[in-house]
Amino acid sequence: MEGKVAVLGDADFVMPFSALGVDTYAVGHEREQIVKAAEQIVREEYALLVVAETIAATADEVLAATEAKATPCVVVVPFTQESEGFASEALGRVLKLATGIDILKSS
């Protein structure tokens, strides 16, 4: 599958991806800025979106609408601080969608 890749996060998170030539969206922690960038990414029809966990919960209000679609494939990545658990939850939702089973469910 061919397609564009986007990375959404703060400046420190997106910088290494920028060096690889990937489209990056550096945002602060303001809700409006994150939502605006997420909406633009959805409009641009990226195939893969890498999101920093620190802003994923805010971006999720826009990205949740794309969850049932094949693209963009959204990958939430923890970065520089203790994981908030959002990355694991997002992965669990994708795996359940793909397999029909909640394989990350804790017993």
C-alpha cells in the first residue's frame, strides 16, 4: 500500500521524523491547535498517522471518526515521559477491530 505519512506531536516529537522527510505537524498543548492539525491531516488523506501520546486524547475527538476506515492507520506512541496508557488503549481498539477479540484485556 502506498500513501503519505504524517506525524502529529510537539516540536521535540516530530523533529526526528522531519529529518526523514515525513510530513510533520508540530503543535503545542492547546486543544484548538491540536484539533485543527488533526482535521487537516484527515482532509489530506494520509495512509499512516503517528501521534504523540501526550496529545492523542485531544486529537482523538477528530480521529475517532476515521477508526472504522482503512486509512489513516493511527499509531499512538509514548514519548519522553511516563506512558498515560492511551497508546495501549488505542492499540487495543485497533487489534479488537482487526481480530474481533480484545486480546489486551487484563484478566
